[in-house]
Amino acid sequence: MNTFTKRYHPPGTAPGTLVASDSPVPLSIRLITYTDTYYAEERLSDPIDSVPLLDTDATIWIDVQGNVPPDVLHQLGQPLNLHDLALEDVLNIGQQAKLEEYDEQLFVVMHLPSLDASGSLQVDQVSFFLTPRVLVSFYGQAQDIFEPVRERLRHHHGRLRRHGSDYLLYRLIDIVVDHGFPVLEHYGERLEALEDEVLMQPTQQTLAGVHRIRRELLRLRRLAWPQREVLSQLFRGDCTCITPETRLFLRDSHDHTVQILDLVESDREMVASLLDAYVSSVGNRLSESMRLLTIIATLFIPLTFVAGVYGMNFGNNTHSAWAMPELRWDYGYPMVWGVMIAIAVGMIYLFKRKKWL
């Protein structure tokens, strides 16, 4: 399973220390400024270029993607007074989904599930800083997940440009949350295919596939529970950065997390059923094999007895009254074969009548 691993500082490191990551994704910084009647978008080579725009009345979105060097992150954080501990959590991926409030500023950590080329689960951390007019987002992977939002901003579709940074935060979080639905749809299709294999011809690969999905669903469940709590705090909290109207939309994203958790639980129940069905199927196949072997052994028991009796070496004692009379018959050998065949046919008929075959 391909998921991120938490990065730790060496013991004794001072709080708020920024440590560079080893991600190969190049850094990209987009500065987007918009109002209901105005929109501007540019790529920044230096975060200092965004400082003059922070004094405008427009809504500002600083979209940071890829590997962020510590000095660049520090330059981004200074003009907005972003807390050092929150900046540290941006680089230390593997954080649990959480919501932290610093004065009039919110720091949100979410997790975006996706599937890699092999169909394995991949989880990436997405971080947000929200102030009354500015939103800063951090995403470390090459996939551009927020392009649909930028496209709607460019063409003024919907209500996005008529609202502030809190509504923009809702739209980005909604994208992160909704990425769980196609992942769960993929798992549902895999479980249906595995169900057919379990019922028809289960193998060790089938069992391995079921266990793999079970582990990945458990991972999704551990990620979705904290995200549900984060969204619950966002739409029920009293932060001045979020307007009452946006809280209604955040409640919708909270409902999506609840639906995802329900789907995860349903898939986990199906996995448990598949494991039980696999054990039953293997047990049934073993029982069928044992039944067939028992029938074959039962057929040969009387035949082995007859062959054993006539296989005794008393051929020289042909004149005794207690000698086998069949040894002196011309048709003794064919008779023994006939008796053995008759016994076998009779037993097969009996087994079929008893429905054992």
C-alpha cells in the first residue's frame, strides 16, 4: 500500500523548525486576486512579490504546489504572520487531519486519497491557511487538483467570485473530500470481481486481494474520521473568518464525509463477508475432495479383500479338502474378476441411489 509516512524532527529539535523535504515535485506558486468584477492570475518566482497585493480589498489566493523549501515557506509566512508551528506542520507531512485557530487565522490539514498507476491507495496532505481576505493552500504532489476551481474563477461561473476567502476554502476542501468517492467506487468494483472469484474458483491471489482491500479501507477509515471532525468544527465553530452563509456549505461537505464513512463501513462489511465466503468455499472444495476420495477408497475395500484372499500362496495344496476349490477350476480366474466387477457396479449403484455421487 502506497501511502505517505510521517516525517519527524530529530529529538531535541526546537519547535517551529522547518526541515526541507526530499520531494522531486518542482515548486509552483500561483497568486490569484479577484473580486466580483476583477480577476488576475500570475506565477511567482519570489514570494516577496505577493506582499504589495496583501493591502488590497480583493480576495487573494496563494496556491503553492510541489516541494516548498524552508526559506520560501518562511517568506510566505512572514507577511501573513503565519504561526511557526503551523508552518512546521506543512512540511512535516503525515499529520492527522486537524483544525487549529491562531487569533484571526485558521490552519486546516486535510488528506486527499487517490489511486496510483497500480491501483494502490495513495494519500497526500493538503494544508490551508485562512485569514479574512487571504487563503494559502499547500499541496506537495504534481497532480493539479485545484484547476477546476481556478477555471471557474477565470470564467466567473457560479458564486465563487462574489464571496470571500472562506467560501474559496470551502470549495477547495470540497474537492479534497469528494476525491474519496471515485476511490471507493474503484474498491466496490474490485470487491465485485473478487466476489465472483470467491464463488467460482478462489485462489491464494484472491485471498491476498481481499486482505489488501481490507487494509486500504481501514486506512481510509482512519483518515475520514478526523476529517469529519474538522468539518464539524468548521461549520459549528465561532471563528470570525467564516461567514454564516459559508457554514451552510461546509455542512454539505460534512455530509459528504459522513457518506464516505458509510461507504467505507459497507465495503468493510463486504470484505468480512468475502473472507467468510472464501473460508466456506475452500472448506466445501475440501469436503468434495474428501468425499470423492472416500468413495474411491470404499469401492476398493471389498475388491482389495477379494484380491487378498485369492492372492494367498496356496497353489501347491490343490488336493486338500480345505484347499480353494477355485484354484482347480478352469474358469476360476474369470469368475473372481466377474465377482469383483459385480461388487464395484453394485456399490456404484448404491452410492447413486443414496445420492452420494
